Amino acid sequence: MILVAGAGAIGASVAYQLALRGARGIVLCDRGSVGGGSTSKAMGGVRQQFSNPVDVQLAQESIAFLTEWGAARFEQVGYLFLATSEAGLAELEQRRGLQRELGVPVERVDPSFVPGLATDDVLGAIFCAEDGLADPLETTRELVRRAALLGVEVAEQTDAETLLGAAETLVIACGAWSAALGAQLGVELPVAPLCRQLLATAPLPGLPAALPMVVESESGFHFRRRGERLVLAMADPAPRYGFELLVEDSLFRDRLERLGRRFPAAAGTSVEEAWAGLYDMTPDGRPILGKVAEGVHVACGFSGHGFMQSPAVGQALAEEILDGASAIDLGSFRLDRFRGGEAFPETLVL
């Protein structure tokens, strides 16, 4: 049996890709429900604008996968990064050079093309029209539906520990809970839970249909359209590590003021809904992928990028498990990089 522990976006993608390549006896389990953990709390952005070449490549493959699903499931409204300082602009330009070398169609733009966006303080902006938005929970459920049609057994409300004895191959894809499962097998995974919160505004009729994900480069403040509302996110002033899913309402005023300055049509709106989820953080902000012990593979530590990288990760890990190697070189994502002192940090963590 191949046991995939964790039925979020990553686990669902791995199980689906394994089955797509002819593997049988696959069980996808979750102690909760499909996509019910961190995946259901995610922002839903999918971008290729990373600072590390292999992260860019994973994103390119994921974009290609989602594009095949069509506009109804993946809205390619783009990602717009704004710089309000010379240092921020230089960083954007440096990343743009790398991304264009790798084939990402990222362009320097006049951000005023976005209706209603305040740009008086913006020194420069970078836009990639191929990037976009998808629903993390619905995407995961669809992956699981397709996996089940290929013979994958889906076991919700089932702890992976109860199935370990029957598993010849285990894939740990439990997000922030991966370290606990790894420890039971004698594998130390440097993954820590980081609480992050998202805020949704009251309805704002008349929002531009093609509003991109807007990101302020220096602060990391970003927002997107979801129906008639805007969803906002930004790192807390002090990181909150731990499993407690606490919404800190003392930050609401600051976030709404930032939104009002950048998008004046939303000035005066309120927070209608707020929720918290967990990033599974690693020391360098990049995932841990591949074999970590005999019969044990991991896909965790995505540091906020799990959903957007899940299609490519599922494919690459399935190739490694079944064929011994993947088309994408996963060498820089190995667990032993932390023991060897290698560092290829991802600097663009939102």
C-alpha cells in the first residue's frame, strides 16, 4: 500500500499523480476532511514570481496544470507587485530579470491600468498576466474526485498512525503537523506552525472583474477580489508560532487603513469575516521534498506556498516514487540541506 498522509492540496495532488501514472493500492487519509485544514484557509493565489529558480519552475508547471482546467477554475487576473522605494524597485527588477530568463512573461507596467488603484507613491510595478487565483478547497476536492475515479481510496477522519503498519510506502504531506508524524518514525523535520490570518471586507459592489492580486513589495500587504469582497493579508508585526488559530482583531484597523490608501473605493469598509490558518514554515522558507528514510517520502514545509505549488509537486514526487527521478530537479529541496549548511532561501514569502 502507498499511504499518503494528509488530504490537503499537496497530498491530494500526490495521490492523483501517483494514480495517473498507474500506481495502485493508494490510500489518501486525513484525520479531518478533504482540504479541511490549512488548504481551506489559503488565499488562493498562484504566482510564478519567486526569487529562486527551482521555485519558479515549480510555479510554471503548476500554472500550466491549472490553465488546462479552464477559466472557471483558474482566473488568470495576474499578480501586480508595487514598489514605493528605490530599494524595493531594485529588488523587483532583480527578480524580474531572473524570471524572464526562465521564461516567465513578467513585465514592467504602469500600475494605473488597474481601475481605482492609488499609485501616486509607486515608483515602479511588475505584472505577470499568467498568474492568478483559484479556490483552494474546490481545487483539492476536484483532485480527490479524479483520484478516486482512478482507484485511490479516500479515508477521511482517519489518523495515518492507524495505517502505518500496512504501508510499504508513506508520503508525509500533513502541512504543519508533518513534524509530529515524522518524529514517530525517527525523522526530524524542521517544520514549525506559523499562524497567519486573512480578512474579508464587507461587499464592495463594482469591483473590477479582472482585479489582479495586488502586492505592496516592501510591506507584503496584499489583497484580491473574491466575489464582491476583498480579501486582505499581511504578516503580523511579531510572528505567532504555534497551533493556536487566533484572529488578532487589534490589527484590523491598520489593514483597513492600508487598503483604503491603496484602493480608495474600499475606504471606510469593515471586516465582515476573519479567519486564521497555519503556514508550515522551514528555516529557509522552502519545502522539504523527497525520500527521508526507507519507504518514507515527504512533501511539507511550503511556508505559505503549498497550494500554488501543489500541482507540480504532486507530479514531481510521484515521478520520484515510481521512477526514481523527476523531470524537475528536487535536489535543493532535500532534508539534508539543513545538515549540510546549504542555503538557497526563498525571499518572497507573503
